[in-house]
Amino acid sequence: MKALLTNYHQSPRKVRLVADLIRGKTVPQARVALSFLMQKSSEAFSKLLESAVANSRNSGISPEGLFVRHVSVDKGAVARRARPFGRGRSGTLRKTYSIIKIELGQSKVKPAKAKIVAKKS
């Protein structure tokens, strides 16, 4: 139950802010958190989360009880662009890409059994 997004065009520093919000949450909680978030990368995270859930269905694991076990954001490729500066010089702009990995896990919480309480007379 893994999903991978490579060459996402946003810096890893900004993407890690969203990754920290969904780490350890259940899938429905992460969906709600991403739907109300006003970050650019929240849409990419929601698509990646749905991809990981679809991968779990294809593996024969039911999507109920899944949680976000591991999220990592790594630095990807760097695109270099030239920009003119003063006195005829040129500077380099570095546009960094990100690599996002999501891994889902199954929670091992068993449903609570109903307790039978006997009345004392």
C-alpha cells in the first residue's frame, strides 16, 4: 500500500508542512484535513492518498482501518534558470522538485465487546 509521486514542482520545505499534518492519521481524517487545507501541495497529496488506497484495494486489503504509516518528502531534480542581474551579470535561479512517498498501514484495533452487567437484587 504505497504510492510515489516524483518530480512534483514545489520545494520540499513547503511540501513537508503538509506531510506533517497527515502523518499518523486515518485515511478519512487525512482526507478531511487535506480538503480544508489552503496549500498548493494539498491537492497532490489527496490524489496520492487516493492512489495508495486504490493500491490497497488491488492488493486485496479493505480500505477500512487504514492509516498513514509513513510519509516522506525528499529533494528531487533541480532546474536551473538564468536571471539577469545588475552590471551585466547573470545569476542562477534554482527551482527544486520534490519526491513524495506515502505508505499506508492497517490498524490493529479490535472492536470492543459489549459487556453484560448483571443486576444485583
